[in-house]
Amino acid sequence: MKWIERQRCFLDFTLSCLWRRKWKNLSLLLVYTLVIFLAASVIFFAGAIRKEAQAVLAESPEIIIQRTVAGRHALMPTAYARVLEKIRGVRTVRARLWGYYYHPATGANYTLMVPEDFPHKADEVVVGEGVLRTWGTISENRLCLSAHNREAFLVTIAGTLDRDTALVSSDLILMAAPTFRRITGVPRGFATDLTVRVRNPAEYDTVTRKIIHALPDTRPIRRDEILRTYAAVFDWRSGYLIAMLSGTGLAFLIFAWDKATGLSAEERGEIGLLRGVGWDISDILMMKFQEGTAISLTAFVLGVSAAHIHVFFASAPLFEHALKGWAVLYPDFRLTPVADAGQMGTLFLLTVVPYTLMTLIPAWAVAITDPDTVMRQG
């Protein structure tokens, strides 16, 4: 109980010291919080969007087969599916029809896709929320599309896709196969690519080698390769953004070093007085440690909380263009909060610990000096 009472007295005295120098400490706290807010926002956003990509691709086919001609993606003959179905280990093979449609009025590319089961008529489509938001020329629930021969025709919007899937469906237009072929000019007997489902995950490598051997003009793309590519892209973008913000962090370090090491005459006189009335050096260091901890912990909590609100409730307006990519049509979606203890621990060690330790050095240098000398200098 005596130890607890002693620590409580230290804390009371520390808080009273912080209050006496409130304007200096508030300015430091403001800059400190801003730096932690910027770094935490980048970490939260990159981690959340990486998790979203993993969740979206979790149900995607294990292998996507594309045909290449002269090193570029070419149309896939649907007859190739019969060759793949004969490979041992392959469960199903499906031909996919998808492509892009450029709309001059918005300057955006929309994704056209033919789902496996499309229950609507040939002159009807189902669209994502981004299409309704950006198309601009929707009249009486109808879209005017242009065929591959420049012939314009109207389709009716039979439904819209759920906003919860906006990350992958915002720019999506679903339609029947005849409508897709009319717009893109893809002839019958050809598809955009093929998807392959494999019975045993341990056979991915074997099946991939057999596909390349059976169809040498194709390129199998595995789901884990797509996930690694997404992770690399988001890591690169977040690292690039943090590098751009490093100047702000460096400015803060210089500011914090100046504030923490440059004890004022008042603070030096205060330490000399405490030493004169019988405080030990360890007591002085404990008081300064509590001061540094109070400021750095408060800045950390405020900065991380503000970053959480910025990313998961306001959709990160400061960084979304840099981290999502450069495009005309951005999906309007809310990220799912992701807690990464490792990243938060690293941010804590890089921001809280250095400042707390910096506050001890000048206090120790003054505390070991003769109190009478310190008070005369102060």
C-alpha cells in the first residue's frame, strides 16, 4: 500500500507539472497526434483492403486459363474446355465471357460479365451501384449501349447488385451472352478465358503443368498468385505513401527532440529545488518518465482512434486515391475493421518509446548536478 500511495503522489505531482506548462505540452501533443494519425491511417487502410481482396478471391476458381498470342491476351476457343476436362484432378471447367465497355460521357470503363445463371431477358441487365451513380444518361430505367459496329440500342435495368459487394461489383454490368457478344463482337465458339476447379489443393502444381503441356499457347494463373500480386501492390503503395510522409515524421522528431531535451530555466530550477528538499535522482527520473508516458500515450490513443474513424467510418478520404489506384470510377464501400496487433505494436515502439526515453536524458543530466548550482543557474 505504501508503494501505491507513493506512485499516486508522483502521478499527482506529474499532472500538476504538465498543467503548469499546458500550452507547450498541448502544442507538442497536437503535432505528436497528427504524426501517429497519418502513420496509423496508412497501416489500417492497407491492412483492411488487403483483407477485402483475400475475402473476395476466396471463392474464385483455383486456376484461370488465358490464351496468349504474341504475348498478349487473346480469345479462348471454347473447344479447349474439352481438352482440360480430360486432365486427371480437374473437377469442372467453365468458359467465361467478360470484358470492358468504355462510356465516353463519363470517361470510365465498366466491366461487362455474363454470369453462369442469368434469369433475365436478352434486353435486360443488372448493374452495380457505381453504374447508377456515374452513368449520367439513364432514362426511364434504361441504358443506351453501343454495339461493336457502333449501332446503339437500349437495355432495361432489371435489378441492381447489393451495395455490400460494391468492392467487386460497383462498375459491373451483368447481361445475357447474346447481348455481350453484340457489344464486344466476340464470336460464337470463343470465350474470354476458362476457369478450372481442382479436386485436391495438393494437385495444383501437377494440374498446372499438365495444362501447359496439353495447351502450350495458354497461360494458367493460380489463385494464390493473384493474392500475392494484390498483397505486393498494396504493400508497395502503402510503403510509397509512408516514404512520402517520412518528412513529416522527421520534422516531428526534430521538434520532439528540441522539446524533450531543451529544459527551460523553470524546469531546471524545479529539479534543483526537488533535489534540495530531498528527492532522489530515481524520483526525478520517475516523475519525468511519467510526464513523457502521459504525453506519448495520450497522443498514441488519440492518433490511433482518429485514424480508425478516418479509415473505417469516413472511407479514408485523405489516402483512398493513392492506395486504391488511379481510376475514374471508385467503388463506394466501407472497409471492415481489421486489428493487426503486430503492426500496432511496431507503431507503438516507434512512436511512444523513443519520446519517453528522450525525456529522461536531460532530466538525468540536471539531477546529477549539485542542486545549489542548478538553482543558481536557473
